Amino acid sequence: MPEDLSNILPEDFHPQSKVWIYQSNRTFRMGELFQIEELLENFIANWKSHGAAVKGFGTIIYGQFIILMADETQTGVGGCSTDSSVHVIKEVEKLCGVQMFHRELLAFWIKEKVETIPMSQVAYALENGLIKNDSLYFNNLVSTKAEMEAKWMQPISESWLAAKYIK
């Protein structure tokens, strides 16, 4: 079973804290994880919005997802501060030779690990039993801490994929 997110996400962040989830097209290597953690720590320590410090959080989950979170109860996150977060993710892409903005690559929890499937092959994967209606799908479109805790990992049958692929 996947990790309980309440053990990973910070307790002291408001449930409506803004969340950005970036999925790599592959699992990061051990050395890359250390480099990415350092990049994230530096970014979070210096994250500003209109000159004010952002209460931020950044982590890597399952060696493949970078999670950034901003608790806007103290400082709102504007366009420039959001852009700066995208720049750090683009740094990760260059550093590791990965794709972090590949929206057509969907992730599922299969046999106790993350597996990715191109959207164009989801129907085939379902028809051939590679994934099932109750397989967990990573919905990277969640936008708040509360949504992430409740709906980031959900059975395909409860996700937007159901309407498109389940008959």
C-alpha cells in the first residue's frame, strides 16, 4: 500500500495550501535525489512573493514526484513566485535529463511501485489487465493540500479516467 501522505506533508500547513505536483518521466537515481533535495531546500529557503517570504515546502515522493506547497494564509503566491518555482523544476530537468512537464504520461501504483503509461495506451492497459478499475492513479491535477490528501491517489474508477476508459 502507498505511503500515508499525512506522514509526508507538513501538519502545520493550512488544508487550502496551494500544491504543485511535478512528475518525472522516470525514477530519479540516488545521486540525483540528493542534488534535487538540495535545490528544493535552497528554493524553499529563498522563496519570496512580492518581497515577502513564502511559507513553503518541497519534497520528492516515491522517487518520481516533486511536490511544492505554499501556505498562503501568511503570504499569497503571485505569478512571479509561481514562475520561480517552475524555474527550479526546469533546473531539475537539465540536471537529471528528465521530463517534468510530460502531461500525457500517466502514473499508477502497480505491484508496490510507480509505473507510468502513456495516455494513448491506457485503454490497451485496461483491456489487457495491466491496470484494473481499482488500480490507483496519481491525479497530479489536485491543487490544494486537502485535495492531495484525499484525491491524489485514487482508483481509476473514481478518477476522470473512468468516464473516458471504463465502459
